[in-house]
Amino acid sequence: MEITGGQGARVVFDPVGGPTLLQLIRTMSFQGILYLYGALSDQATTVPPLAMIGKILTIKGHNIWATSGNPVRQKAAVDFVISGLEKHTLKPIIDRVFPFDQIVNAHRYLEASGQIGKIVVTI
């Protein structure tokens, strides 16, 4: 998911890490922020210093318990997402949509780790 602002994504959330980190950084805007909150890749996550220096990026680690473990922060986070979706300032990237009767194919697609964005299953 990204929050848009200027050229490229201003804020990027990455649950994967690994070698795709450089690809994400290349899509980011000047002074963007990348939240790394997972390590789904089985490969090392290396930080490319020249790509970061050129754009003056910030990379932050994030743990969901910092938000969901605190009821006040959890409500603020939910309100922020709902408001962003309503105002179209948050624009989730949808890679592919599967009907529920193709749930097995959706899981296979997810497990192949080739998507960029979310996989949606409709009911």
C-alpha cells in the first residue's frame, strides 16, 4: 500500500524485504519513508546506501504490536486507514482478484511470491 505524494510513493510498507527492497526504493519519492515490517523473503535484506542517499529516504522497522497492543493507537490507525481510503489518499495496489471458488489458485499465486500488491478474494 502506498500514500501518494509527488513523483513516486511517499510511504511504502514492505512485509517481504530481501532483494526487492532496491526495487521499492526506486519507486519512492524524494524524502520518502519505507516501513519494513516483515521478512518473508528467504534472502538477505541489504540496504543500498547510494539509492537511499540520493533520495534522502528513511527506513523504519515496524511491529504491529506497537499499534494493535494499544487500544488508543489501534483506533487512531483504523481511523487513519478508513479516512485515507475515503479521501483516496491511500490507494492500495491490487495485483490480482480471484473469485472465492478459485481460492486454491489464489493461494498458489500468493505462494509463488510474484505479486506486487495485494491479492483479493471476492465472496
